[in-house]
Amino acid sequence: MATRILVDHRAGGATAAGAPAEPTLVAASVAPALPPQIARIVPSAAPAPLRHPEKANRPDNPIKRKPDWIRVKAPTHPVYHETRKLMRDNKLVTVCEEAACPNIGECWSQRHATMMIMGEICTRACSFCNITTGMPKALDLDEPRRVGDAVAALGLRHVVITSVDRDDLKDGGAGHFARTIASIRAAAPGTTIEILTPDFLRKPGALEVVVEARPDVFNHNLETVPRLYPTIRPGARYYHSLRLLDEVKQLDPGIFTKSGVMVGLGEARMEVLQVMDDMRSAEIDFLTIGQYLQPTVKHAAVDRFVEPSEFEDYARLARAKGFLLVSATPLTRSSYHADQDFAALRAARDASLGRSPATAA
């Protein structure tokens, strides 16, 4: 079984199935509820905090109707509901929900979800992202142990670990990534580990700490073309992100590198092809391309919905440029089918080196 889970820091983190964490009281539950007849006339003294306060004053961007090829059915599979119940019973939260992923029905029906460490509040304010923005809480130093225990208890074959950006930390959370990887290695040595990291911008030495922990796949998404960075990814720098992935290969050529971009944000075809060339110059192994979907009216608008035939064309060109693996469809996301993709990635490298999987190191 290949399951990916996400720690809920609001409820004390991950626990093994059947051993839910002790619930943590939230501010809204401290005071007793007002009687209904009074609640109707007494305004709330503490309105709920905005999920994206930095976007509150932006003009609305109407959300376009999705074409038939990108619509997904409401989840009805019984395993989806079992997975949802498992998440709730164990006080877990998923990036699948936080980022409003369109694949949640399919993935949860296969008991797939993606782990996010270091909290659920991001210090960045990217205009495409639905993760909550604000000042994160202090790191939970026991989290790496709990993550390792959860991976072992669930018998995972492949696990994906992502995180929010933590610009408030001196190392950007690199040490926490390394401790989490080490904990999984100790608790579940047969599990392969894929990480999707922040850019560690202005965090000297951070990347080396993560690479020394030896994840199997190091993923960092470029997200879009350089021209759109000021509006789509204003807190990041395109060439820094590209250099980050290049340095992973220089530090440890055995680690697979992976990156992804969204299309439909106003980029030109030639700009996407140039990003592919930039990625190959950094020896990136695995490219993902998916359609950008607008989370709310306050987020960046969808410029257009890219036709499936264009994704097929991007995939064909990317393979010709030398990527070991390419996933390019409207619904492709970074962690979509990550376990199957890792097996395909390893097989592709073995084939490129002229060796069979049976003799691969």
C-alpha cells in the first residue's frame, strides 16, 4: 500500500491508526456558547481570521467555467469516505484539502494523501496558492518522530513530504526536513521518500543539510515562467530555484530531481519550452505540467484552459529534450501518482544506464 498523509499541527500531529491524538482546544471553543436567543442579537467579538489577508483588498477575478476535460466528479467511492474518516479520527489535515486539489476523489479512493510538515501557515503570499498565509507557530520538535511512527504503522511503500515556506526560521526548516527523513529511515527503512521543499532563499547551508539526509526524490517546483514571477510567485526568484535543483545534482548525483510548472496563467508556448531547456541544463530528471485552477476570486485569474492536445505536445517535446519522466495532463499535480511515478523513474534511469532492474544498485 502506498499512502501519503499530512500532519495536523493543530491537533498534536500524526499518530498510528487506531491511536488518535489528544484533541487540542482552539480559541473558539474556550468560551461557552451563547444561548441561541442571545447569539442572534450579540455580534461576534472575534471574527474568524482571514485565510489570505494579503489578498483581501484585491479586486475580484471571476472564476471561469471549467471545460469538460478538467471537470471531476464528486467523490462517491466508499474508500474515499474511509480515508476521510481516517484523517478525521486521527486529527490529520491534508494538503489535498488545503490546496483544493482536483484529484482528491481519485487519490483518497486509493488511500493516497500528501504529508505537510512544519505547520499549515505559510510565510509567502503566492497569488496562485490556497495555503493559509500568516505567521507560523513554533516548530513541533516531536513531529519527526511521530511522522516516522505513522509511516511505519501504515506500511507505506512511498511517502511524499512537503511543507509550507518558513522564512521565519534561520535554516528555512532544512533541519526539520532532515530529522523527518531520518526518522522515517529508522522506523520504515523500506519506504522510499520524496520531498517537495521550499526554495531556502537566503538560507546559506540549508540545502546541504537536506541533501545529506538523502531523500530518494528532491522536488522543488519552478511553478511558472520567469516573466510571471513578480505577479504569480513574488517572494521567490526563478534562477535561485533553478540553481537549487542544479546544486542537488552536484551534491549528490544519485538523488532524483523533479520540478513542475502550471500552465494557463498567461505564459507563451516558447516560454514553457525555454523553462524545459533551463531544467535540462540543471539535469532535472522528472517534469510535471498541469493546468492552473483558480482557488478563489482573490487569486490570480485563469488566462485560459489549455487543451489536452497541447499537454500531449508538451510531453512529447519534453521527452525529446531528455527528461527521464514527464507527466503533462490538465490534472497533473506534483504528488499525483507519485508512488507509480517513482517506480517508472527508477526504471527509466536503469534503462538509460543500460542495466536491468534486477542488477540495479
